[in-house]
Amino acid sequence: MNQARWVRWGAVALAVVAVTLVALAWSGAFDRWGMEAYAARHMASLAAQGNSTSAAPAPSVTPRQPSKPRLAEAAPAAFHPPPEAALPEGEFGQVIRRGRELFTDTPRAARAFVGNSMRCSSCHLDAGRLANSAPLWAAYVSYPAYRAKTKEVNTFEQRLQGCFQYSMNGTAPPPGDPVLVALQTYSYWLATGARIDPKIAGRGYPKLAKPAQAPNFERGAKVYEQRCALCHGADGAGQRTADGYTVFPALWGPDSFNWGAGMGNIDNAAAFIRANMPLGLAGSLSEQEAWDVALFMDSHDRPQDPRYVGSVAETRRRFHDTPDSMYGQVVNGRVLGDIGPPKRRLAPVQHKPPRDIP
């Protein structure tokens, strides 16, 4: 008898559970999307009941949507020029190689147009390949462009001519000259696969924010002595090999870039130094140190600006009226740039460098 009674009570309990489960399922408590539909219907029911006694609006429940992950902005892909092993053969490849030779041994290879010992690769490192060192491939895809320096749109060829006139303290090759053709061809080859983009990543030198302290000559002198003089000399005259090949360029004095060169602007020099110097230790100087040593470097005399109009004051007013130029400023009791009109000089003849010199 006891066993039969337990069976009957068990059947009743199972029936109650089954009815309860069915009711809950019908109500949406076991909705396959969770409790959202059930909660919505339950709140709507409560609101309907409240409407008979209150005019308050019924609360609204909206089923939650799964949140979409936020995608980080993709950084611009770094461009890599083709390796030198990929240089083409034939006449086209010969012109490319000639352009590379001109770029890395400019005083010897383009002596008729150069007036100092600077090489193009003195400021455009790794034979014009290195990003954030004004690489040739980035310049090539950025022109034609308007330049504040010339107050007009310049072609890439005109940009190269300006480098000879200012950075090389020489004479611009005429349009279409084989020297310019070879340099343009080399640049074109380095830019293989790059899109036309004046803001391409790696172009120029990364700009620096203005320093916390104004650039200082004395602080810059200490930085130069400790971190720069070993290569560029205490007198800023640079260093050459026994056969006259420039290894480390002059930073001021008669064998350096002239006052019209972009490196004569403190902001440009600081950006280059911070991103690339000392050689092999890029980024080891603080931004303040880069600003200080750039001011120190640009506070020494160098060849005259080819745009010189007869007086330092008027030349500064027309071309250097900016806090980033020391031209016409008084340093250690003398006016920088007060050295008379430009003097034409040819670069010394140099022998071809060993193959392992970049």
C-alpha cells in the first residue's frame, strides 16, 4: 500500500512540474534568445495594468543588440623601395645606376654643378632609401607641388635643381641635363609600387613640437661636443678619407651647405637630427637636445645665400624672416651671413669610393 501511495504522489508532482514548465515556456522564459522577450512582455503587462490607475508612461525595454567591436584605425603601410638586387639590366638599368652614383658621390660624379664636399646622401641617408630621412621615393611621388620657398608650383626636376644650388652650394644643371635625368630615373625606380601621395608615410623628416625651453647655444655646444664632434669634427668641417671622399659632411664653414639650404632652418635641422643622428643611434637624443644642437649648428657662418641682394638685412627680410633662421642674427659679436656676395667654387676632385661606402 505504501509503495502505491508514493507512486501516485510522484505522478501528481511530475504533472505539476510539467504544467509549470509549459507555462514558463509559453511565457517566453525559455526563449532561445534568452530572457529579453520574456522581460519585454512582462513589463508591457505591468504597464497595461498601471494604465488603469496611472497616466505614467510604460517603461520600454528594447532587446539588447550584441555590441560591435571597435576597429582600430589602420596605420599607413610602410613603403619599402625595391632592393638593389632587383636593379634592371640594359640601358634603363645603367641610367638608374648612374643616378645612384650621382646621389652617393655627388662632388666627383657631378663636379661641374657642385661647390662643396656634400653628397646627396649626406642628408638623404641610405642612398635615398631610408624613411624619415627625406627619402627619394617619397619625394618623387610628392611632386609637382607648391613650395613656399619659391612661391610657385615646382616639378621634381626643379626640386633637384634647388638642391644643387643650395645644399651643394653649386649651380643648377639645366633642364633635361643627363645628371637630372639620371637622378630622376633613380628616384622613379626607388618609388616602384608607391602611390602618388604628398603625405606618404616616411616622407621628409618627422616634425618636432616646439621645445619646452627655447633652443640654447650653450646647451647645444655641449651636446655637439659630446655626441657630434667625433664624426663631424670640433670645427664642424667633417671628415674625408685619404683620397678625398667625404664620409662625414661639414656642418658649417666654406665646405658646407649655404644659407639658402633647408638644413639652415633650425626646425628642419632639429627634425633631421632627432630622427637620424648620431648615425646608428637615431632617437637617442631628446627632442630638447635636438633643438639645442640644431641651433648651435646653424649659428655658424657658411657660404652665402645665392639669393643675396646686396645686404644681409634685406636678404633676411626677403628670405629669412623667421625665428627658425639665424641668418642676419648676431652671435658672439658678429652678424651671421655678413661675408659678402656668393663665391662660385668647384668641389675638389674625388676618387670613386670603395663599394662598401653607402
